[in-house]
Amino acid sequence: MKFLEKLFSQESRSTPESELQQAEREAIIDLLLMAIYVDQHLSLAETKEFDHAADSLGWDSSTGPSVYICNATDRARTARISEELTADFIAYVAERLSENSKPRALELLNRLFQSDGLTDKEKGFLQQVRDAFGSA
């Protein structure tokens, strides 16, 4: 996928996203991957938005990108099995985000959902995330 090449490029960035800690970047990627599976429909628009979001985050890890994405995708799929696992997954994402990075995560999540139209399932997931992040 195109996002892997961009996500892990070595170019220095002077954006606020480059100030994120690696754990925050990973948490946002986890959140966005989970979001893709919420409505059980992956659209081209969502894929493009995911690529754009991933590109904006940067990367600084010894773990290869394909390994991380593979593991994160598996975690997201597993979390869909039950409401309890979904809530645990969201809580795990929230734990890894600082108060300063949560608004960015919500912004990227909302953009992903809006890219192909917000479904009822996505609205519910977005509210769960907002609740976990402590925002209304």
C-alpha cells in the first residue's frame, strides 16, 4: 500500500504531527485501522484518507512498517469480536495518547469516517472514542 512508503519515509517534517511520540503515532494508526473495520466496508475513499493520515504522522521505530501494520490490523480485527474487546481496544489507544495528541487523533478519525459518509456504526464508535478520550 502507498501509505507504507509514505508513512516511513526518512524526510524530516516540521509539522505538529512530527512532535508526536512514537507510541502516540502507533496508537493513532491502531485507532484508524480499527475504524476502517467498524462498518465492515473498506472504500477507496477511506483508503486514500488513511494513506493521507498515515503520511502526516511520520514514523520513528526499529519495527518495520509492514510488521507493525500487520500486527495492528490483526489487533483491530480481533477487537471487533465483542463490545468488551472493542472497549478495551479503545481504552488501550487512549492510554497511549497524551492530552495534546487526542484532538489530532479525533480529527483524523473524523476525516476517515467523513471520507465515505458517516454510518450509524461509525457514529457509535466515534462516540465511544470521544468518551474514552474524555471529550464530548
